[in-house]
Amino acid sequence: MEPAKLRSDRVVLDTSLFVNPDIRHDFGNTPTEAIEGFLVLAGQIPELEFYMPTSIFAELMNFVEKEKIPGRLLRILRQKSPRKHELTCPAFLLYELIEDIRERVNKGMRVAEKAVRSVGKSEEKEVIQSMRKNFREALREGIIDSKEDVDLILLAKELDALLVTADQGAIKWAEKMGVRWLMPEKFKDYLLSFI
Amino acid sequence: MEPAKLRSDRVVLDTSLFVNPDIRHDFGNTPTEAIEGFLVLAGQIPELEFYMPTSIFAELMNFVEKEKIPGRLLRILRQKSPRKHELTCPAFLLYELIEDIRERVNKGMRVAEKAVRSVGKSEEKEVIQSMRKNFREALREGIIDSKEDVDLILLAKELDALLVTADQGAIKWAEKMGVRWLMPEKFKDYLLSFI
């Protein structure tokens, strides 16, 4: 008796897999090497289709030596935007997003007030630099805050795919929308299990 | 021949109609009188069903003399939350909301930077007060920024109703979602046209 054929599946990839130094070492020492390392494994797994939103792919290209990227990347890692004008999302998510934003706006205001109060204790330039950093962190951490994040979630939803990302905001929304997700640290083991 | 019977319609009301002094004078001098004035007209129009989201109704109750509110308000102005777990919204709205937020976060940051730079020129307490005001304006103006706003839009969508609001954020989203809307200034004329 032949072994049961594995059902094919789809996977949506974030850039962190290739860009984040803590994660990409599974596949290579530089983003360009990590892509090559991924392609070597992915090319041996006909059961899996790999996708990346066009916007995320464009981000990834900023990190690589483009002339060293093999042509088969374009075949194996399919670039596709979600059907954003056809997809819908449950309306209660609007409430959660808006509640999230309100909390963050309040946090941002407290950061700004602290900065105003610390003028005089340190140099104005330093106060502003540190405020910018704290402000961004307060407003953006753990929230879906970019079109690219929405692309990831919606594409994974549209394709009923496994989303591979380390972005906490994207993971939170994957959970809300019933999208499967995997930590990038586990992705190499996941791939090897098919080979 | 009898005149053609008017098709019945539904109307969703925001508080501004009764609370905003520039608008409510069409119906009465105080919020409580404005409600009475509205009921006198609304009670003569069997073709229209009036609704208000529960959350908005609770807000309205903060502005009125509760003991003077007639019981028929509860019959004529129906309180109802939208079916937020059944309704969906087009996914491209998520992109617009997130883009909107990013712009506002950047604006908020500029407000905060300006405040830090102005310390020393005026009193710290004044700097913070004026920053709070500018910050709120920068982040909230013209955006859907509360659960109550979402309630208004979704209830109007669910009921295929006419939304009567002066809130610019709600109007902007009504436009995006194909929800009919009317400026509160025109609402009395609208009602009188039925009588």
C-alpha cells in the first residue's frame, strides 16, 4: 500500500523570516542567503504553495542583494495582494481596532506630557529624540498599524493559508479572525517535516 | 383616487440633534425641550421608524432632565444596538482606517514636539494644557474614533436607514459604506414634509 498523499496547503510569509537576524539564521547568515536557504527546502515540497503579499515582497527587496536573487524565487514564492474589495471582515473588529486606538492615543499623550515635564532636566534635542521613540512604541506596539500587516492577514484569510510571522499585531488579528499562524522559529522544522 | 401611500422608512438619530445648541433650537431651547419638540412631530408620522443606538441613547440621557422625559420617547425612539457579530464590513475599509490612524499619529507627534520646544516660553502647566487640546484635535477630528460612532454607522447600515448626524467622522464613513445621511439642520424640514 502506498503512503497516503499529503493534502496540499498554502503558506503566507512575512519578511521577518528572512530579515530578522534572530530568526533568519535557520536559513542563512544574510537576507540573501536566507532566501536561497529557504528556496532549497521549499523546492523539495510540492505539497506546499508559498505566497507573499506584493507590499511585503517590495519591503523584502530592500534588504537583499537583488542581483543574487535566483529567478526561481518568483516561481516558488508567489506574489499576490489580497482581494481587498471583495473580502469582508466581521464588524466587531472595527470596535476592537477603535478601542485599541483610543488606548494608544491616551498612552501617547502621557508620553508627550512626560517629555514636556522633563525639559530642563536634559537637553531639548535628547528629550525630543527619546519622546519620538517612546511615542512610536506606545502607539504601535502589538497593533496592526500598517497596510502591510493588513495585507498579511487578509491574504492568509483569503487563501485559508498558514501565516508565518513574528509581528505581534498580526498574530493578535490572526487569532481574532481564525487565521492559522506559526512562529518563524518553527518554520524550518515545519518545512523539514515534509521532506 | 386615493394618494399613493408613502413607503415607510427608518431613521437613525445621533445625539447632536438634541444636544448641540446650534442644531437643537429647531426643536427646543434645552435638550429636554428638544426631545419633546421632536416627539410632537415624530408622533404624527406613522411612515417613519426612529432608532438610536443604545450607547448613544445613554449619552443623550446625560444631557436631559430625566424626570421630564415622557414615556412615549421609549416607544417612538427605539433603542437598538447593531448586530455587530453578524454584520461585516468591506476589508478595504480596514486599510483606510489604518492609513488614517498613521497620519494622525504623525500629526500627534508634531504637536508633542512643538510643545516640548515651547517649554520655557510659557508656563509648563499651560504648555501641557494646550498640548492636550491640540493633541486630541489632531488625533480625533474627522475620524471615527469611538464605539458610539461605529454603532451609528452599523445600525444605519443594518436597517438600511437614513442617518442623521453632524459628526464628520460618521459622515465620512457613511459615504464609504453607502449609508444615506442627512445634516441635522435639515431634519425638521424633512419631518415636516411628511405631515
